[in-house]
Amino acid sequence: MAAIPVLNERAQRLLRTLVSRYIEDGQPVGSRTLSRDSGLDLSPATVRNVMADLEDMGLVRSPHTSAGRVPTAQGYRLFVDTLLQVRPVLRAEVERIRGQLDPMQDRDALAETVSSMLSEITRLAGVVTVPRQEHLTLRQVEFLTLSNSQVLVILVINEHEVQNRIIRTSRAYSPAELQQASNYLTVEFKGQELRDVRRRIVLEMREAREQMDQMMMSAIEMAEQAFVAAESKDEVVVAGQTHLMEYGELADMEKLRNLFEAFNKKRDILHLLDQSISARGVRIFIGEESGYDIFDDCSVVTSSYDFEGQALGVLGVIGPTRMAYERVIPIVDLTARLVSAALNPKH
């Protein structure tokens, strides 16, 4: 990252005014507007000279279609690091966030709740990595019939986490067959880690399936799907992508198509969030700082959340570089702290 230029007080005030005004209305800011809104007793000509200096420093640029200027990624970075005055989170929003956090939710439901909540409050895209757990131990498995080819799988993992998923089977199973399969798998694999259950089912038992009776064949067919799904679920939950269509600079259909494709693949998002899990406090990637071309017009604000002093996952928002940082940053920070508090009720 390039070194942040040192500005005198006049240039700082004009840059703060320009960034704040551009965030508010999304239009290039002219010298007359800056002269009026900055509160400085400067002529438009003097303001233009300062803007020319800021442009030379790479902090602002002039769009081809306007005489006004807009901040660059480096301008936003200087603004966020040295000029930003964050707003305290409203008490109603604090209570709203705290009220929706249920520590008894399983990890996937918690991630979905937090992601949707961040999106609703900020009007940006909320992102949350599903809490990472090193040990997923099977306690119980149940199969319930839904239709001729669909079965509801209920997995009880670790002490109290419950995961539900729907799988498709090659034939219809009677309730008695499903109960037999549930009993067999629970007795055979209770207390074992899911990765070990999956490995044994997929490898050892499949090799010997010709010698197994029909009850065990039924258990294998369903367990192959149930346990593979349990180990290979999405690691990132994204909510509120359509909010980004409200911002003109992201409304170009090609940009949106590429951005939504990135949300669907999630790989780049996960790599980006992985950079934040070891950092404490809020971390902000502005424009090209993310290292991914698809996010060149976006900013990502993240914070890690903890369990028993260890970083468990990352939450945050993705939006245009023209986001309301003074509001978004404290919301992300507060949400991370409240999620950590919900996960650590004894502390």
C-alpha cells in the first residue's frame, strides 16, 4: 500500500468535505460547493488549486464528464484512517442486533441471521463466515420421510448443535426402514467425528456392499449424502446483494453480473475474509486493496468474532467505495462484539 500523504489542515478539511459530500449524493463535487460547504473562507480559485494538488497526490480524480472531482481509493483510505468521525450506534440498533442473536442456534443459522441483519441495517451486502469447528462429533442421526424421493436428515452434532437437510433417494423408504437406518448409524458411529464417519461410509462400506443386507444398503445410500453434505457446506453466507443495485456506480449490468457471480462462487470472498480472521478489530479493504479485480469499485468492512478467546469467524459488509463509513464501521464492530458475547455467555 502506498504511503499516505501528509496534508495541511486546509487540504484535510477540503478532502473531508469532498468525500462526505460524494458519499452523500454520489455526484462529482465542484469547487464552489467545496468553498461553501467546507466553512473555509476561500475563493473557488483557491479551492481549485488545492484540488489540483490533491489530484497530483492521487487522492481525487476528475471524471471526464464533469468539472467536479471524486475521491480515489487512496483518498478514501486517507479519509478513513485520519479524517473519519464515526457515529455511535443508535440504542435501538444495539437492541435490535442483540435481540436477534440466539447462542443456541446452530452455526449455519447464526451465520444466516447475522448476515441478513447486517444487510438490513446497512443496506449493503452482509457476509459472514460460518464458524469453524475443528471437531464435529456425531451424537445422533434421524431420517424422516417427506415424499417418495425426499428424506429429511436430522444430525445432532457435538453437545447441542442440530443440522437439518433434505436429501433425494433412489426409491421410497418406509418409516420402518428409515428408523432401522437411523438406529444402525447412531449405534455404529455415535461419538465419532463426521470426517471419520464419511470416510468409513464412502470407502469401507461401499466396497463391501455386495455382502450387506438391504437394511444396511438403505443406511449407506442415505448416509453417503447426509454426511458428505455435512462436511461440504458453504463456508460463507451472503445476504442482501440486491441492495448494491441502489448505487449508481455499481448499477452497470456487466459490473453487477460479475459481482453477483463472485457472490455465487464465494471463493474470492472467502479468501478475502480469511485475511481478517487473524486480525483483531475492524479491517477495511478499499477498492483494489482487496487484491481482486471484481471488488475494485467496492469496499469490504470486516471484523472477527471469537469463542473462548479464539477467532471463530469473520463478519462484515460489502458495498461501494462510496459507503457511509462513519456508520458502517461501528455497526460491524458492534455486531462482532455482540456475536462474541452471545457465543461466550459465561464471560
